[in-house]
Amino acid sequence: MHRVLLTAVVLTWLLPSAQGSDSPVRFQVQPMAAPKPALRYVLLPEVRELHPGNPAQWYVRCFAEQRNFFFSKEGVTERERYRALPLAQLRSQHLDDYGGNALRQADWAARLDALDWQVGQRLRTDGLDVQLPEVQPLRILGMALQARFRARIAAGHFDSAIDNAKTMFGLARHLGQYPALAGNQIGLSIANQAVDSLDEMVQQPGCPNLYWALTDLPRHVVELRQGVQGDRTQADVELARIHDDAPMSAEELEQVVSRLSGRMGFAREQAGLPPRSVRAGLEARVHNADQVRAACRRLASAECTDDASAPQAAYQFLELSMKYNKFPPMQVILLDEKRAYQARRDQTMKLLGLEAWQIDNMLAREKRSADKGLFDGFGPDLLQMKWAQARLEQRLALLRHVEALRLYAAGHHGKLPRQLADMELPLPSDPFTGKPFRYHLDGATAYLDGGSPRGDGNQPTYNIHYEITIR
Amino acid sequence: MRRWFCCCAVLAVLALPIRADEANETVIQVTVSPMRAPKPALRYTLLPELKEMNPGNPIPNYLKILVDQEQSSQTESFSPAALRLADWAARLDSPDWEILPKLKTDGVGLLIPDVQKLRSLATGFQERFRSEVAQGRVEDGLRTAKSMFALARHLRTHPTLIGGLVGIAIAFVTIDPLEQLIQQPNCPNLYWALTNLPRPFISLDKGMEGERLLIQSEFKELDYHTPMTPAQIAKLVRHIDLLLAMENRPHSTTRQWLDKHTQDKAQVQAARARLVDFGLAEEQVARFPADQVILLDDVRGYETYRDDFMKLMNLPDWELDRLAVQIKRPKEPPLFDAFVPAILKVRHAQGRLEQRIALLRHVEALRLYAADHAGKLPAKLADVPVPLPHDPFTGKPFRYRLAGETAHLYGTPPRGEEKNAGYNIHYEITIRK
């Protein structure tokens, strides 16, 4: 599937995912002490389970000769049914080995040790034209795994259900290494599906306590670093067509504009945005001599290497201005847009290594222009991606709280703590606030609330309320 | 698809004749134009050259294309973009099927659906190739031929014989439109391109090694050093039952088979003696229970019988055929007899491909000759000034005769396939006026 289309489609999946609703998520759980040894259960494949090999190859191998299972109308309907059926009804379906060999190959894949998605080189040569045909089907693989996960939970086979969870988290984590955000997004989606099912599992009688298993997960189950850098590479390959070392011919410029119009138009269409004529916008600026002169000045200024106060700085600026004055106006405007886009992109990218709440605080202090440049449609909104990642982490952190409450109840005759501090267990902070989750006990029900990024407080997706009672 | 069924299916497809007439031969009529060799001679090649290659593993990239096709289409056709991606994959330098660890654990139960699916990618390529030929786009056609031949050769690196067989099938799928291509008036002469292809085109070495490993994996529980407990033997017996069931063998109870053989004390004694001859320590073998002795002896018998075939694998076809008929099947076939790969059939499939490529090289040599002799064909092959390959099934020059303005070129079938039209290839070559 084409990258731009894929990105647009996946972003729409991520937002309405499972637990996004104003209504509280209710948990009825059983007190349960920690397993012995404490890490008897973990949620990612361990080194001792790993084999040599490339998981990416085995994930795509799952689909060979499995068109009916994965893609036929009957297969899709059945899978959606198994994902939605109440566990009590699912129990009677006997689906412990749902998916058979197709999904057993995914189990094998998730336990291989040398990931290589084999797309890096094409990203560096094909730019936005790169085809990523495997990404979309992997989401379907995730859904099939979730159906099997639920079937195993329904059957009360917790050990094999946890094996299934390991496969899902393993796949999600591998997708976090995909060098395009479209792949990372699918990874987040699959990890969220796994958490949906874990939420169900911990409510089943006899389910082992997963507090330490959740604590053992890496901080970011799904990374975004590779994807961000991959998308950046693709955009740069595309923008490298706008030369900054010599004047371009009218024919070359026409090729660039025509290509950009096509790519940007397609991207806007797929994102559900109204059409915008790139060519018309460019033409208007090209015919405005003041704007072209200003663009020349910005380009020269951005390229100046000398300290502006140094005596030779003025000379360098003049020399660079003369260079850009020789360029056709269309080239100057395109180069100026490129410069502005790269600057804006890095302004956001530099924040991605921070915690979500730190980014939120910084954005609140900074005043960012709402203006969108010509190339801002390249790739998904980085901040939305970061919020999606933090939201997954928030859900895992909340589930860890639920398991901590089960631990506490097991040691306190089934009672819940009055405050989180009573639990004497390390508990994660809310990724959106950097502070402990809000908690209060009302009668026999504990209430846990997740925070939201600034400005998104009214979005149900980011307002998670858990209500926990002990069975 | 399980590899045994897959193997049978591919062998069946490979055995199909192309156009068979009543005389049990496959007649291929070609009308070609005289054409000198290109300059430089290797201007055209039929496999991607190093200068076209990129680092990477083609296999996951082929699989990605198949996934996309499975998802987006209910037909077997591929989009132009998917085939472009396949062209790119065919030019990656490090094929790795990533299957060795699985081969070691799954043994003969190994599933290889990916291998079989690659045939549909070859069919997609073939459609494009035919369309390029029909439009007279010779250079594009040759680029597709390269991709297809590269795909076929990537399959030779699969550690099962079925991988090699699918590679051979894909090479055949390529040769069909290639034959159409060389009949185009403007097609360059491919004599040197064909001469430049590796021989054998699809080596079966890796597949053969894999076959040996498959059986080893199944019997890793059979102990050669210490006496096995009844529980260990019972577990192994259950496993063998499963294996034989996979082969649809009536041996549903290995236990019965063992009981029959262990009741005969002389037979057990003879088996012990063979194991000592085989190299096991006598005092060790003496302590083994009878069940273990019979099983070990049977595996030894199986390996001996299997290696009698396998040792011939690297001989030329005509020598292999001569020696293979001398191999004596044991009086009592080993329990695992069915797991001796159909080596002769596989080698014949490989030889048939070699023969077809050699015949095509002859056609191109005739075009070379005609270009220098006013469009005439030679009276005998010895008149052709370039080296010509021998028929792999005879080790001798191909049979050739000129009748009027038509040259007749015959491939000889291997022993046992004399009545199979697929192995009786007869080219009728005429020069376009």
C-alpha cells in the first residue's frame, strides 16, 4: 500500500481505539498475590525463547496460502465476531488454536532475534513513492492474534493466553522498529488490542497477577524513533529534487511542481482535507516580487555560516543573496518552503525524546505559528503520534495499578487501599501529567483517572476513568 | 502446504508435456530470423549482473508482494507496482529463507506455504513477459526474463528439494515466453547469454542437505549411546506413528511392526551384529533393549539405502541413470522407506531443464550460423562454429537433421521416461525469409 494512504488510514484507526470513551471502564477483579517466582509470567518473549532469524520475514510468511483466513469476507466476519463476543459465549467455541499454522508462524516470528524490515534502502531511493505492502496486513494479523488471545482467556488457559500476549507485544515492538511511522502506528494499534484483552483477562477468576509482568515491560513498548527518522528520510529524498546549488531549468521545475501537486493532493484527499491547489499557491507567491526577495534573504541568511557580527558575515550574506537572485523565482519559493518545513519539522522532532507531559509543558510555553507550509502534509502529525504512544503507556500504567490493587487486596482480606501510597509498591506516574494518577476510594469501589494532553481534555480518547471493585 | 504433498504436486506439474503429439513427443516449432552475436557479446545476459545488485534479502520482499496480492485481489494477477518491487527483490544479493532452525525442530512436518506461493509470482511475471513480447519490447522482456530466472535461482537456496523443484518449475515458466521472444524479428541473439548461464541452472545441493537433516530431526530421540527406557521407546513409537500417518501409510501401529521383528531372536541378533559393524561399541549394543536395536538397525538401513541414491547426485544425468538402476532395494523395505526422497525423479526434472536450455542454445547457434550463411541452416551440427552443449541425458551431442528448410533437433529422454512426451522434446526450426 502506498505510504501516504496508509498513514492516513492508520491515524483514523488509532484515535477511536478500544477504551476511548467518557464512560468509565469497570473492573471486577479477584484478589491475587504475586506469582512465585515473581517473573514467572512476562509479556514479551524472553531471550531463552529466542531463535536466530528475521521475524519480519516470518510475519509476512504467515499469509502464504491463507487468503481465506485473513482476507475473505467469511474470514473477516468470523474474526470480528470472535473479537466482539462476550467471553462466556466465546468459551463454547473451542478456539484455542484459532488460526492454526498461520498464527503459530507468528508465534515463531515474535521469538526470532534479528529484525530487519528490508525497507531502509528503498526509503533512501524511492522517497514518498516507496511501497509498504506488508504493513496493512500486519494489522490484520494483530486482530487475528487478538481473537485467539480472547479464546484462550475464555477457556481459562492463562498460560497459553500469556504466550499469545507475548506474540502480540513482540509483534508490536517489532513494528516499533519499522522505519516508517505507518508501521509504528500499526504497532501501537496491536499493542492497544493486546491491552484490551489483558483488561479482560485480569478480571477472570484465577488469572495470575501481572503486576510484575507489566512492571517488566520496557518504558516504550512501541518506539517511534525509527519511524520518525524513516519518514524524515523519505521527505528529504523528495525535497532533494529541489536543487540549491544551481539554477533549475523550467522543465525541471515543472517536474518538481507537478510531482508535488500530485503527492500533496493525494495526501490531503486521504486525510479527508479539502483540496488545495499547490500550483496556484506557488504561482501567487512567485508573481509577488516582494515575497521572492524576502525568500532570497531568508535563504541566504539561513545558509550563512559566519557569526552575523563578524566582518566577513555581510560579505557572505551578499554573496549568497546574489546566488539565489540568479535562481528562477519558483525555485527560490520552493527552496524557502523546504527550509521552513525542515525547520518546523525539527522543532517538533527534537521534543520526541521527552516525556509526553514535558512536551505538553514546553508547547504551552512556546508560541507556535498555526500556519502550515507547503510540505507539512508529508507524513503524519508527529505530536499526534507521540500522544498515541503515551496513551498506550497510560493504559499499561493504569493496568499496573489494577494489578497492584489486586496484590494489595490479597494481603488485606480483599480490601482496597484508601490511597495509592498505602500500597507500598512502586507505581508509575501518568505519562500525560508526570504525576501520580488521581485515585480515590468510595465505599468498595476504587476510582482511577488518567490525565490528557493540554487542549485534548474534552476528547473521550484521552479521558480514561477506571472503576475497580473486588469480587 | 506440507512439503510431501507439495513435492508430489510440483513433480506432477513438471511432468506435464507442453504440446504432445501422438508419437509421444513434444514438438516445439520455432521460426527465427538470422542474427549475429551482439557486440559486446555479453551485452545481454539472462541473470541480473553484479552491477545491478543491491544488498538485501530478496525472500521477505517476495513475500511482501504476495501478501499485498492476497489482500488486494481475488485473482492471481499482480499490479505493475508489485512486479516492479519483485524486479527489485530479484536484484538483492543475499537470499536467506530463514528456515533452518524450523527445519531442525519441525522435521518432515515442516510447512512451506511460501515456496509454493512463489509460483504465482512467476505466473504474474510471465503475463508481463508475454505482453512485452507481444508489443515487441525486447529489452523489457529481457529484463523480465532476468527477474524470473533470478527468482528461480533464489529457490535453489531453499534447504528442501521442493524448493529446488519449484525453482525448476519457475525456470520452465520463463523459457516459454523466452522462446516466443527469440522468434521476434528484432530479438538479439542470445547464444552467449544462454552459454553464460550457470550449470546446473538450479543446483539441488542445498535441498539435498536439507532432506538429510529432516530425517535426522525426526530421530533425534533415538539414542545411539545408552539403553532407552520403555517410556522413551513408547514416546518414539508414538512419534513414528504420526510420521507414517503423514505419509498415509497403513503402518498405523509401529508397535505391531516392532513386536513382529523383536519376536525373532535371530533377527535381533543379526541387527545387533550390523550395528556393531556400523561402528557402535559391542558392549553398548548388548545392553540395548530389542526395540531399540531394531529401530536403530532400521534407521541404519534407511540411511544406507538413501545414501546409495544420494551419493550419485552430483554425477551427470546419463551416468546417474546407469548407476541408479544397479541399486538393490532391500528385501524387506525399511520402515522409513517412504522418506527416501524421489531422487531420480527430481534429478530428471533438473536434467530436463538443463536439456531445454541447451536446446535453446542450439536454436540461437543456428541463428548465428544462418546470419553468416545467407539464411541457410547447417547440414550437421559440426558445421556450427560455436561450442554446443551435449544432451544431459546421453552425454552426447543432440540428435540433429536437416530436412529441406527445417532443422530437427531432438532431446533424448532419461531411462524410464521414453514414453513420456514431456521428456521427448523435438524442436522444428525454420529460418524466416
